[in-house]
Amino acid sequence: MRQVAEGDTVRVHYTGRLKEDGTQFDTSQGGQPLQFTVGEGRLIKGFEEAVLGMSVGERRTIVIPSEEAYGPHREELVLRLKREQFPPSISPEVGMPLQLRQPDGGVIDVLITDMDAETVTLDANHPLAGKDLEFEIELVEIL
């Protein structure tokens, strides 16, 4: 039976959970399988490496440490702003995603993670930064 090699385009079903407590953060189950070319670097490195050597129909569970996934949670990417710095058209709420424009015109995605009467805390870390991830992967097809 053929096994996945570097450069193959594959389709997989997956379910991603936080290793810490098993909370599911993403899945392709019930939808279309994820298609990617192994070795292109478009996915987390450990995810791509996990499918190497798999055969169609095979299932595998892997753990990817945070350092090899979205990196550590970096405190320097957490910003605290005064409420009056927000335009009147924005009513901040915890969990609200926002985009901040940088002086060079670039945009940074942030998430409101905390607020009090005077300040709003914005986090520019990836939501999965600092988390060890567990994936259940099923190889559906080698194209």
C-alpha cells in the first residue's frame, strides 16, 4: 500500500484538542477534508511531519509542543489601552476580535482578553500560543 512521502498532496480529516484539558479547538469532521502538500510549510511543521509514512485509512494521534506549534505566549504582545483611546463607534467586549493599524500601514489582529472601568487589554498572540496541541489525523486520500 502506498505511503505518504514528501511532496505528496494529501487529504486528511483531523480533530485538534488542547493537550492540557482536551478542549476541542478545531475539526474537519462533518466537513471537507483538509488538503495540503507535504513539505510546503503551510501547516504546523509537526502536523505535516505526522502524515509522512501514513497509508490511506490510517489514523494517528500526535502531540505538538507549543514551541513547534504557535510558539510561547509572549507578554510583550499584550497591550493595555485606556478606554478613551477607543473610537465611540466601538463598544469593547471580552472576546471581541479587532484589527490595529500600525504606523507603517500594516494590520495586527488582536483579541480583547480583559477589561475594567478604565482599561482594555488586547492580546496580539495567536489564540493557541503557549498551548501544547493534540491532533487525531486520518489519511483520507493521496492525490
